[in-house]
Amino acid sequence: MESALTARDRVGVQDFVLLENYTSEVAFIENLRKRFKENLIYTYIGSVLVSMNPYKDLEIYTKQHMERYRGVNFYEVSPHIYAVADNAYRSMRTERRDQCILISGESGAGKTEASKKVLQYYAITCPASEHVQTVKDRLLQSNPVLEAFGNAKTLRNDNSSRFGKYMDIQFDFKGAPVGGHIINYLLEKSRVVHQSHGERNFHIFYQLIEGGEEDLLRRLGLEKNPQQYQYLVKGNCPKVSSINDRNDWKIVRKALSIIGFTDDELLNIIASVLHLGNVQYGGEDSGSAYITTETQIKYLARLLGVDGTVLKEALTHKKIIAKGEELMSPLNQEQAASARDALSKAIYGRTFTWLVNKINDSLAFKNASVIGLLDIYGFEVFQNNSFEQFCINYCNEKLQQLFIELTLKSEQEEYEAEGITWEPVQYFNNKIICDLVEEKFKGIISILDEECLRPGDASDITFLEKLEDTVGGHAHFLTHKLADGKTRKVMGREEFRLIHYAGEVNYNVNGFLDKNNDLLFRNLKEVREQKKQKKTKICKYNISGLKSTQFKNSLAKLMEILMSKEPSYVRCIKPNDAKQAGRFDEVLIRHQVKYLGLMENLRVRRAGFAYRRRYETFLQRYKSLCPDTWPNWDGRLVDGVSTLVKHLGYKPEEYKLGRTKIFIRFPKTLFATEDALEVRKHSLGMSYSQKTKYRKMRQSAIKIQAWWRGILACRKAKRRREAANTIRRFIKGFIYRHQPRCPENEYFLDYVRYSFLMKLHRSLPKTVLDKSWPTPPPALVEASEQLRKLCMQNMVWKYCKNINPEWKHQQKMVASEIFKDKKDNYPQSVPKLFVDTRLSDDSANIIYPSPQYAVPVTKYDRNGYKARNRQLLLMANSAIIVEEGKLKQCIDYSSLKGISVSSLSDGMFVLHVTCEDNKQKGDVVLQCEHVIETLTKVAICADKMNSININQGRSVVDTKLLFFLSLNQNFVYEISILY
């Protein structure tokens, strides 16, 4: 955690104990604001976790985060609910002592979500088996069931828990969750029959109506419209945008099946409550009430399994026992409606208790270690506070008392264990308030119970008067009658005020007696006994005493449970009433900080020393600040820490050395040490970084070298084994080579075949005239002869494939008739095939497509015999001379009189053209490297085979032409051009 101290100016401190001005509420809230702004919703007060509801999803609850906190020291990582859960789990395993996690805060602060995160953490990180996985599933699935039946939408929270819950998570000796047990407290049954504007009844009613299947709703007699039921329209809020009742119903049904609910009687009871709410009354002239909705009675009789006539009478009459005789007294409309609502609340309350017991049965396990999880109402202060707020705040007083006692106790025990003198801490002991509420015979609860049970006309006002007479002089109690003039202006005549540890709360006594009685008429309790078939005990009611006494006894048992365990605390804070992400309402938060007792907790924690760490942790972090402890300290840890703090200049009043820990009194001392470490890091950082990098690189190189040497050795050994096996197979095959093919000689025979084929591949005949062929092994004589024939056929096919189609025109024969024994370079042209084109560039072909023959030539001007590069293209009807695709001359075959060429090896020839046509320019003198091929093509295309004149020997030659050729061609030769 110390690693984050350098950023304390921006994100605040992770532990409120390190606040310098720890007595300032402003500094406390400012630290909350800094952290909330940075989405750091968790902060410590020592071992207490303060949690702010972010009202948005944060990526801090993944499996990777769980692994980060698993098995890590509490202060080594940043504050988190997982750190609290893991610390409790490790303490349970190592110290063999039961633990409990107390989660408190007002509605909407995130208590339910915090308990879910704890359960999820244990479900994922703890050991598992097939049985354990089943238990994990049931533990997790108990949440949606309890939320459906015990949570509701309120003005402050869309998923507000309307009951207190304590859950024991049971672990076996391996640390695996194997069971659980749930205790519920103070279910808000009044919500069943009435909701404030903008609030809803319990979730299960809306989930059943919105998500229930058609057949199910038809069997229950329900309609898919919450507006049809009186118990669901009081708050005028049947739908909420943030709640999907249809999807939630699917989750609840699945959870019920996992936990082990196989029948639908639970849904029968829920439906019966809705039908009870729709029971309507009329009034007779005598004032007696009668039921006007017979259909509802029929549904109720069937769903509850009771006699309809008996139920109808019970809802309109009450049974009175006078002088041993039972009398049925009719009820008026108001009394009948109250009886109906009382029955609805009783049915739902007992159903919820039965549901919790069923869940407990499915999770039952004996002889296990336990981690308790308490999720209960936080301190509540509303505009109008009634009996429910009185009980809730009384519970929080008890929890605060326990919290302070255990905090002081743990502090004192740590000091004593470390051999440091404990200095008594002055704090507000709220035992005086707890006694005011619960003291026998004189406490508020005793007075309330006495007023409920006494004969006569007891009322809420007489209860208030009794309070004034009995506890009127108490310093923490006040009424309108006992208050001064200024206080009377803000207090009603029907209110009394208690000064709690968290502040003053005014309670209105209206309804206190009725809510404390929580009575049903006797005949309503006996209706169940008249049913025809017994199905369950859900609706069998017994008188169990006054509600406040029940709650007081349950709370006493809860305190005993918590006192027997090692506690951890989570304090949840709601940042605003609008449920908006990023909004920080300072007034609301200050109010919660006060009634959660956070400042009191901080003051107790800071009464001694602000910071404490084990010697090894402290020395490991700060040893670089002292030359004597850097880089290593070889002596006792306490001596090393003593040397270090003396070098740092700690004053005696700033610290104490215990048996295993150092205690630092002031945060500024720790901050100064942390700042010095930051400065020191800059000087050590480079060398340390380089040294660390070198070590890592060296270790990496050694690992890579060792790995690679191993790989090479494995490869070498593998090659040797394969070579040895190959040699063995070869030798054995050679021995058995004359025998038929068998496993012993198949490798050798295959090798012989392979060798022959490779030799044949290297020495195949190149021409059809080559008759050479390697001698095959005996096994391949027949196959070799077939290969020889195939090879010969292939060569013949290739040869035929390469023959130019112009052979069909007997071009070589034509050339032979014209030039054989007449021109010296004819023999050189015989081995070469005649082709259709000698041009490497197709530009001329693009402009003049599909020539029958194309060849590059050199044209000599008639005047001056200047050489020019041209292309000769033979078309169907003419021969054309082009220059880079541009037409220079076109010679019609009909205008071609003849062709002259010498008998020598030169490439000169002349095309004789008639000059009668103005388009013709006269004879053309050309030179070509492929003169035999060219002239043969011209003769065939122009049909002039007999018009080629070959001059044998030297004739009269143009002197200018010979001189020009001798200079420009770099050779001397003779040519005759016949005119």
C-alpha cells in the first residue's frame, strides 16, 4: 500500500489513518472526494473498509483481480472488498477461528452488492469438488431468491433489502465451502399491504405477473397486469426502467430449482396474497362487513387448501372468549380490512421464514469453520420515522457498541502482544443509549410491551405518556412536552426524540402498538386447521409474542454470534440520492460519515499509532535510505530497523519498536520517509535497473543455451538411433534379398527400386535416337521395359508437339528447292525451325494484327544507302515495311516482279517492284539475319517461288553500295544486285 503514497496529493491516501488532520471531518470527506473522482471507491480505516457506491460498472471484479488479492498480505495491495474477504478466509484457515464480515450502510449504499462480491470471491477462489460445486451454486443462487422475496424498489434504491440477513458460510478442513446457514431479521411486512408513492412491493409479485407462463398464471388465477391488484398499485410504480421483471423471473425460477424447490406451493402462497389484497367489503345497515368479491374467496380456498366458508367467516368476524364461551363478533368494514391486511402480512412473513429455512436445509453441514456475513439495515433517518426505524436504529446502536468494543479490544491486544504500553482512549460509549432502549422494566421496549399487554384502552398516546413518566429525565430522551420552546417548534406532539451516537432522530408513536402486537384474530389462525388436505406448514400460525421483544432477543443472539467471531468491517456510503455516476453530494455523505461512526472509528484507531508494519516489511522497503542497511542487513531485524530510523532522524516520541513491528505515531513521519525513498530511487534506479536487466538477460541466455543444447542433443541422439535402425534393416534386407518380399527384406528391396529409379531419372535418353537404358534389378525388369516404352512415347509426343504447323505447308521443302546448293548459308538454316515471328516487341502486331510472318530488317535508302531499322510484315495480300508501328511502305504481291539475292552468306536481298503505280516507291534493298526463312516466307505468301533469282558468283556491283557496306558493316563481302 505504501507504493501509492507518492500520488496522495492527487488520489488521496488509501488509509484514513494516514490523514494528518485526522480529527477534521472536512479532511476526511475531501479524501473521499479525491478517491471517488479517480474511481477509487475503496479506502481503509485501518482494517475497516469504506466503500463508495459508484453507480456504474467498474472493471475491478474480474477473475484476474481475484487472483491478484488471493493469498496476499492485507496491506500489500490497494483496498478492495476482495482483500477483506481473503484476509478473513486466511485468518480462518491459519488461526482456526471463526470470522465474520459486517456490512453496513443505508439503503442504496451497496451492501447487497458487497455481500455478493464476497460470495463470488469464495465461490471462484476456494477449492472445489463435485459436491462443493453444488454447494457453491446453492450459496450463489440463494441471493436472487432472497432478493426476489426480501428486496423492493424504494425511493432511495431500486433493489433495497427490506430485511436484515446474517449468513454463515461453512468451510471444511480443506478450505472448501461445504454449507451455509441464514438468519433473517426484521422483514418489512408492512410493505406487503402499503407502499409509499414511487415505491413498489416486493420484487416477487411483479416477477410472477410479468414473467409467469400462461398456464401457471391461469392455474393461479392471475392476470398479466399488476394494475389489477390492490397491493401493487399503492405506490403507483408498477414498472421500473432499471428492472427487467421478466428476465429476473427466469433467474429466480432457475435458482429455486438449484436450491431444491420442486413444487409450486410457494407460488400458491404468493398468489394468495395478491388475491387477499383484492378482497373487497361492503357494509350492512347494522355496520357489519360482508365480502363482495366471491371469486377471490374461491381462489383463496383453492390456493391455501382451506374451506371457503370458514375463510369467509374468519375475514368478517372475530372470535371472543368470554367466561369460557366462544362468541363470534362481526367486524365493521375498517376492522375487516385491517384483519385482511394483517393476514396478508402474516402469510408473507411466515412464508419468507419458511423459505429461509428451506434454503438452510439445502445448505446444512456440521462441524465446519465459519465465515459470517452480516448484511443489515444501516442507520435510517427519514422525514417520518416509525416503529421500523426505531428497531433498525436500535440494531445499529448495538452494532456500533460491538464495533467500538472490538476495535478497542483488537488495538489493545495488538499493543499488549507487541509489549507497548496501552494508553486509555476516550470515546463516546453508546451503552447508555442501548440501556435506554433495552433495559429490563425501565427501557423503551419494556414500556412498549407493557403497554401492549395491559388491559384497558391502551394507545400510542398513552405509550408516549408512559415514556415521559418513566425515562423523561434521561439525557438522550426528549418529547414535545419535555422540550424547551425552541425545540417544540420542530417536534410534533406525537413524537419522541432519541439522541443516538449518529445524531438526533424523532420517532412518531402512531402505529407503535399495532406494529408491535402484529396480531391476528384467533379465528384467522384457526382457519388452517379446517383445511381438507394438509400440504405444508407455511400458513400455520402460532402466537409468538410481541415483535419488539422478539427482535430484542434475536439481536441479543446476533451479538453473541458476532462476539464469538473475529470481525471484519465494510462501511458502505451512498454518494448521492439520484443514483448518478460521478456525482458527489457532500451534505449526504457527511450525514452518512456521521451515523456510520467513521470519525469515531478513525479517532480510536489513531489514538495510538497511525502506522504499523512488521520489521521485515519495513526494512525491505526503506533499507536503501541507510548505508548500514543497504543493500542487505545480516543482523537481527529489530536492530536493522533501529539503525535505519536513527539514520533517518526519527525522534523518540515519533515511533516505538515492538516485538515484531515498528509503530509510527504521525503520518508526516511516514510521508517524509516515503518522499526520501522517492528521491533515493532516482539515484538507484539506473544502476539497479541495469543490474536487474543484466541479471535477467544473463539468466535468460543461460536458460536458452541450456534449452537449445538439450534440443540439439535430443536431435543428435534421434538421428543416431534412426541411422542405426536403417543400417540394421539394410543389412538384414541384403541377407534376405533373394527371398520373396517379407518384413525382413522389404526395406532393402524398396531401396534398390528407389536407387534404380533415381539413376534412371538422372540418365534418361534425350532423343528418340538414344537407345541407352540402365540395367534394372531382377524385380523391376518388366516394369523397366514398360517405363522404357513410355519414355520413348513421351519423347516422340514432345517432338511432334514442337513441330511448327507450317511444316504442313512444306516450308522446309520450298526452302530446299530454292536455296539448296545455291546459297552458302543454307546448311545453317536446316536445323532451325521456321517460326511465325522474329519480333520481340509486339507493337507492330498490335497496329497490324495477325501477320503471317514478322521479322526485323535493315532497309537501305536508294540514295546514299543509309541504313534504317525497320520491320517487315507479311500480310495476306501485301508485304509492309513499318517503323515502330508506323507504316513506311506497302508492297502488293501483285506488284512484286521478283526477288534478288546473292549466293554468298550475306543477308542482303532486293524486292523488285513495278513503278507503274504511283503508290510504289521502286525496288527495296533489305538485309535480314534470317534471310533463308524470310525469303521462303515471302515466296510462299506472294506465290513467287520461281521469281527468286540467285546470282552465282560476283556480278557488277554498285560501287557506292560496296563502299558504304564496307564502312558501316565492318566487314567486306561481295554482293550482286541484278537490275
